Amino acid sequence: MRLEFRNERNVHFADAEPGVYANLSDDTVVVIRMPDHLELLRLWGEFQRHAMGLLGELWSMTNGEITDRWGNLGFADGFDPDELFGFRKGGRNPPRLAFLKEQVVVDALVEIGAAVERTVQGQKRQRLRKVQGGLSGILEALSREGQLAVIRSVTKKQNDLEWVLKTDQRALLGTRMMDDLLGSHAAPAEALGALANAAEASLLATAGQKTVEEVGAKNGIVYAPVWFSHYLVARGVWVWPIGVARYLRARYPKNLIPFCLMLSVPSHNRSLAEQILSLSAAGRGTSNGCAATAFLYTTFASNAWCEPKFAPTCLAAMKGWMQTYGSSNALMSGGINRVYQLAATHFNIDFAATPTHPIFTVGLRIAKSGVDLFNWCVNPSHRNTEKAAACLKAEVTSIPEHVRDWAFYLRDALPLLGVESLSNPVTVCNAWLIYLLTLSETMAPRDMSEVVRTLHVNDGSGNPPPSTFVGFLSKNREFFGESVHGRAISQLANLWNRIAIRDGFSGLRSCPFDAKMDTEKAEPRGTRTNRPAMDLAVLSIIATEHRRDGYALARSRKAGKHYYTVLEEGATKAKTVFWPAVPLIVDIILHSPARLSSVRWLDSGERDEFVVDIDGLRELPNTSPDATLERKEGFLRLYKLGHGEGQTALGMFFNTDKILREHEIEFIAPHLPAAVQEMVELQRRYNPMRSPIIPKDPEMGMERLALGRKRATYPLFRLPDARRVYPPSSSSVMFYWRALLKHCQPLVDTHLGYHYPLLDENGLAHFDMHSMRVTAATAMFDADEEDHTIQKALGHATVGMSMRYRAISSKQVHDAMVRLMAARKEVVERAARNEPGALAELAAEAVHVREDDSIGADRVMQYAGSQIGFLDFFAHGVCVGGSCETGGKRLSAKKYGPVWRHRACGAGCRFRLSGPRFLSGLVFRYNALSMEYQISSNRDREVNRQIRELEDEDKPVAHLRSVTRKNVEFRAAILAEMQAESELIAKCVAMLQEPREGIDARTLVLAGTEASLADIEIRLEEMHELELAHRLLSEAKIVTAAAVDVPPGTAELLSGGLRKIVDASGMRGMIAGSGLEKEAELLDLLGEFLFSQGADIEQVEKLLVEGASQDDLRQIGQILEGRQPAAKGESDDGSEGSVF
């Protein structure tokens, strides 16, 4: 082992922790101070007395006391808890003392008068034979004071550990060898070198020796050199390499691990060592169980514990080594996290306020890349450059200097955006940095001021090359996604403008990024949330089962980790407690319209000036010495609902909110206040906080910045594990939520009598946590609550945002469309009768796709005055007397071409007058065009089948090839018309949502509280062609004006498909011979049964191939026999059946 004096290269140190050093090497012992020869001898004697004193303390405790604090320490169960630990027995029959040599015990018994000094032969007594009761019998017969006297005699009278302490046959204590070693080297440096070599030989020994002679040989296990070397670290003499610290634990008897930890630190840190050992014993098999081992590393490879002060930077350096080079590095890293937390408490340090606390509380990997923004540019690895490699189609092993400079440049500039979350800007900047990898250093700009639009952003060609950023994004769209492609230019423009103001070139150059010119038109955002609302009966079942028996599912240990090993402040004995943080988060969300992000960061109120008395409904002064004057952030709040008695109620205060600075709900479920207060008491007792933290998830590193509106918080749900001051992550809450849904699925199905899917086939939740918010909003809307009341409950800035949270079912949409068609009918009929004002009312609301050549309101009224009977009425609009032959594109100043076919009104015909009143017809026409496209595709498949058959027979197929080409052209025209209709529908929907004067007339709000057009979301959904055909034919019966738009072949396609289902089910005979009219009626009823509530495409395909299930066959049979079928989910005898 090499010996060196301390220098800047061989130790880790920090200016903030003077005199504290860590040795992160593998083979060099670093001397911090050199004792002279006399001091070294004095330290050796001091070590033996100190070690003997520690052993005396341990041996004077009972087995029960030892086990309660530190576990069995390697002994088997079945011990006597009242027996002194020093008299613990082990081995085979007859059992013998585990620690003490028999001779020293006999001498002690003689000294206290419990045995005679000489045998009958007059020789000095060395052992006690069974005829005299035996050694064990005599010890057991002694009083407790007599037994303690024996321990004192052994440890006080003897100064040689080797004379007292037993070792097994594979090891030697070696105190006499140490006497010789220290006595034979007068020079201190030589003595320390010889000691280091002896300790190294013992640490690296294989423990394979079988005899005492072998033990004494070279490379044998000898305890004394290791123990004394360890003791010298605690006395500030040297620090050993952390690389050999992994062998240290095995060089102490496993039954004496408390002795090992207490010996390793000075007296002022002994209580800390005892707490760490207690926590480690209670958390065996976890990262807590590694706390003692991690602590042992730090006591051997650093002098962090020599002085009574906290040295977190030193611990962080050793944690980095453990993560990179240590064995069981994940567990060891977690173990040193607990050492850090207990040490901070021991030294009365507010660890949450220290700059190093994220390293120890959220497991940031300080030794690997990814902590800082754009770290992949500084420390590239295979993993963090995967996206860059995919875009460049080559492995990225190094990053050019000019790209690294850009990474630092952008890292400094991002805070200028002043946003709460930097995740989106960081993603965009990563795309920009990857783009810069494609440019050479001479072609790349050095900063934002050198970005040239035509060279680096968009050359204006209409199809920019990949050498520009827009072209690069288009080429690599699959790797960045549509969202990045859509927002990249606008975010870079924003960043450019802020950098330009900071660096003083905003007035000298124009921004090279143009969001309007460089960004493709985005799809219009839906007016409704895509999340479903859960049935309230199902929600009630889940909520009741969830809180059964105090969260029985969580207590069963089948749904994540909810038990934690904790150590009460000031205690030395750890315990395991149920920590209901995650279950309580879910419970609150199930009983309120709150966001998960807000609930996770609720404030406990433990440092508020006043606390809430939930029984007396009053505020009481907070007796905590850390209570803060005028602080009022706790989740539980009292609200005055009126001025009389009994008008005070408990409610909820959300201290963090996505939109509002604060969000209050003057209600709370009756069972929640007590559960919340139990959580607060757990935090006070086992996981106290000294100061609040800003609500932000530290896993995001620098990517998430807290704005001023983020309030400092004492998190109600902080965990007593490695996270310490942080609440559970969103992913851990979602894991528990999925486990809860899986657990409740059979209960829900049993209660309802049919399958109500909570999870899909992949185990993913149909209803996420935010769906509970949608459920609450929908229930309030359906109960006709005031819009502004719902807005306040949801914490939205506008009523319009709250409207997005109302889930609308297919049946509600259908019923609303029927009502709206009836409301539209009156004004259209008045216009058809040429009544004054009616046509003007329609013309004022006209919406066009082609704004240039479309008929305006003035021209409509001009036509109305000069022509008679010029109006043709359709479900999707009114034709104002034009001709399909001149409704197309402008050919010259006064000449127009035809639309692509007769009545191709959706292809931008300039004569069509349409608007929000015709929205239902526009939707119908879009569906009809979709049906026509599908029929053409089916026809093409049949033609291609004929082509293959004829080609196999060597027959001509040119005429059929011509048919397929025409079909392709036909479908292209259909697709273009569908796109135009889609744009027109989007304009109508947007017009309905405009908050301006006249909106009531346009939206046609119906009598009473029925839905209006504003209540309906128009969106694309995937469905089987048979269901689409059934929907078109059914709606055409309701809206007769739409019948003209039903494509030819739709009825035949539907009836053919339904007959195929009947055939696959083996029920063809039931409709045979019933006549065409009766058969059509029966098939119509069958279609209504199958498609009225919607059906998955896979279900329909299965019906076409395999037929229906037995329960569905019975109901289909009733239809084909002319009887009314039972409702879905019920049998004809009243029992519950299947649901299609």
C-alpha cells in the first residue's frame, strides 16, 4: 500500500468544508498529519482501552435490548432476552460463550468471590467443570449485579483484547503482533507504513486459512492492524482509499457490528452511528439496510466525522464514487442518502436548504450525464445521443466545439423566457443543436445574431432543403413529432427576440424565424376533452372500496410501497410505519375536481400561525415553536357560508395551481379532514421539515423553473425515504391508480351486472387521474349548476375552459342534432317562402371555404330580388340559383369552370350558402363522402381481384386497368371535397364559440335547458363501414333533406353485411321466405340493435367471421322472429345478459 502526504491531487476537498478530506483512490493511503513515535504508542494504548470500554458497554446490555435496537446481529432466534449480551452463547452442544474466553471469565468469578482461586490440587483455576455446576450454571445463578460485576472485571482489569476476545479459527486478533510492529519501528513514517501494509494484507486476505499457524502466516486475517488503522482515521491521522473500504466490514466479527460503528467515530458522533445502525437493521434488504455499510465507507475513506460539523460536499463526492465504481451501487447510493439525512438532523442542519440536498433526496446521478441541460453535448453517450444518431443516421461519439458552445449559450439564455416549465423550449433547442451537427463550423452561426434566414432557417423555395432548419425538421418529423415541428419556429423566434434585447442587437437585425411562413398549418384543436367521464355509480364503488379498512389495498403491500422504516427524532430505535401518502392523494382526487399536480403539492399547514380544529370548526394558535406569523397555506380551511350560527364549513385550499395563484373549494368530503390530520401528525413525528421548498419536481433538473406565483410549501405528502422533502412522483400515483382499478374491476362488474372496462387489454387505465376531474365537471354540468360555479370549482380562468371538461356521449350528440334540425327548419322554410328577413338571416351567417369568388350577402339579396324560385335547399346549405357548370374555379375575369361533378357542393362551389345552422347537414355530407370513398375502395378491391384472375388466365385486362385509374382519380376528388368540408365545419364550430354580439341567434339555443350547437364537439372517429352506412341511412330518415346525399350502394353494402352476420351466426333460415319488404325491415332492426350504441371495428369484423355470441344470438333471434328484443345487458326473463 502506497503512503503519501496530503496534496491537492490525492484527496477531494472543498473550500466550504476546510480540513475535511475524502480519499477516492484505490491504492494510496493519504497521511493528513504525522504523529511522532510516542503519540503513536499512546494512541495504540488509548485504542485498546477505548475498544475494551465499548465492548463492556455492549456486553452489559441484555439480549433483548440489543435485538430491539440492532436486530439479531447474526445470531439465531431462540435466545433468552434477559440474558446479558456478554454471556451470549453459540456453537454446538454444549454451547459456549460467543465472545469471552473462558479463562478471563473464571478469573473474574474468582475476583468477585463466586469461585475459589485454586483447584483441590492447589493449582490456579483455569476452568470450571460440570461437577461444580459448570461455567454457564454459575453465571446464571449470579444476581444481575453479580453478572455485571463479572463484565466490569473482564473489561476494566484487562488491557489486552487478545486475552479477552474470542476469534474463530480463520482469524487472529494480533495485538501482540501490533506491539512488536510499533516497537520495532522508531520512525513514525516507517511505523505507519508497516501498519498500512499489515492492514492491507488483512483486508485483502481470502479468509481461507484453517489453522492458527496459517493465520499467522503472510496474508492471513489479523484484526488488530485493521481496527487500529480505522481508529487512526477517526483521530484525524490519515484517510484510507475508498477502493479497499469494501473489505472493511468483513474484518469485524459479524456479531459486533455495533462495536465496529462506535469505534469508527469520536464520541460526539456516537449517537449518529447508533441511529444509522438502528435504521440499517430495520431496513435489511433495502437501501436503508445499506446505510451502515455506506457509513462505514465514509468513516474509513474520509475524516468527515472527526469534527462535530456537517460535511455534505465530502459525502457527495463519495456518493459519486459509489454510483460509478461501488458494488451494489444503487443500494449503496440509497444508503448514503440516509446517512446524509440522519447526519443533517444530528447536526441540526436544515438539509432541504443546503445546495447539495437534491443529490441525496431525489437520487440525481452526479457521476453521469443528464443533470444539466444539453449535457449530451458535453458528455455524449450512446443513450443520450440516440435521437441525434437517428437524425444523422450515424453514431454520435463526439460533439464539435461549435455545437458545445451553442449548448452553453442556450443554457444561459433559456431563463430569459420567464416560463414555469422549460421542457418544451428545451426540446426545441435540442432539435436546433442536432441541426447544427449537420453544419460545419464555417457554415454554422456562432450565436443568434449570426443566424441568416435563407441559409439557416428557410430558403423560401417552398420545399426547403435539409441544410435549413425547416427542411431538417420536415425530413426528421418522425423523430421529433408533430408537436415539436409545429412549435419550434415560434419558440425559437421568442428566444431570439429575448436574446436580441439582452445583447443589444434587436434594432439592428430582423428575426430570422417567422412562425407564419415557416410553420405548417396545425390541425384545429378539439372543443372538448378526449378524456371520458366515469359513471358516477362506478366512481362510488371505487371510492368506497379504496378507503375500506383504512386503505386496505395499500396496506396489503400489493399496490406499491406504502410502508417505510422511520426513526423518530432523538430515538435510536427505528420502526416500520404505514405511510398513506399515495392512497390519500387518490382519495382527495376521487372526492374533488382537483388536478393531480395540485394535490401532490398540498401544504400540510404545520408551520401556519393557526391550525384548524376539525371538530370544533375553529382556528387555534399553532403551538409549534416553528410556527410562522401570518402564514396560512394549509390544505384544510374554514369558510364562512353565512352570518348565522352553524354557517362555518371545512373546505380545501390548493396552494399551487396550474392557472390561478390559489384555488379554493368551500367543501371537503366528511372523511378526509381526519385522514389529512393523521398525515400531518406522521410528518411532524417522523419526517419534520425545518424550512419550506418551492413546489417543483427536482427530477426535471434545470428544466423546470418556479415563477414568483409558486408559494413556498411544506408538502403534506412528503415521503420519509430518499426523497425526504418531496411528495410521491406522478408515476408512483398512477401505478397505484392502475392497481386500484384492477382490484376494483370484478367488484364493478358484479355490482353492475355487466363488464364496465376500467383497463384495456394492455393493463392501461381507460380513466386516468384527470378523468376524475372531467367526471366531476360533467356531473355538475348535467345537474344544471351555474357555469361560473363550475368554473370556480375547477379553478379555471374562463367558463369556456370549463366547458371543455364536459364529456358528451354519442346519444347526447344525436339527440341534440335532432333538436337542432327542428330549430333550423323554421327559418329555412320561411326562406323557401321568400319571407322578408329570413334569407338575409341565413346570408349574414354564411361561411365559405373560397372567400374570393363566393356569393356574398349582398349578391344573395340581389338574386332574390331578380329571380323567382332560384333557391334549392339541401341539408348542408342552400344553392342560390347558380349552376354546377359555373360553380367551379375562375378561368378568366368573368368566366368560371364547373365543379368536378354534379352537386359537388363541398368542392368549393361558389353558389352554396351554408353556415352554423347547417352544421348537422355538413357533418352528414362529410360522412356521406367518406362512405362514397369506402364504396369506391371496395369496388377497386373487386376489380383488382378480377385483374389477378384474368392475368392468371393470360386474358386482357387493359379495360379493367382503366377502371382502377378512374377510381383512383375519383377518390382523389372525393378526398379533396372531404378536406374542404372539414375546413368549413371547423369554421362553423369556431363561429359558434365566438363570444360576440349575436351569438345566441347563431347558436340556436333551444327552449329550456337543452343543448345548443355550442355543446357539440365535431371530431373524427374511426368506425366500421357497416356502422357508418347504418348511421347515414338512419339519419337520412330523420333529416329528409339529407337523403339526396346518401351515396348509391350504401343500403346494399349495409344489407349485405348484415346478411353475412346472420349467415355467420347460422340463422339464415329465420329470414328466408319472409319477403323482401319484411326482410329489409328485420335487417333494419338488426342494424339498430348492433350499431345504436357504437361498436368497435374488431367486434364487427369478428361478427362477420365468427358470428354472434350465444346471448346476442338469442336477442338476434327475437328480432328475426319479429319480437322486441330485451334491452342490452338484460335477458328476457329479467336476468342480466351480455352486452355487445
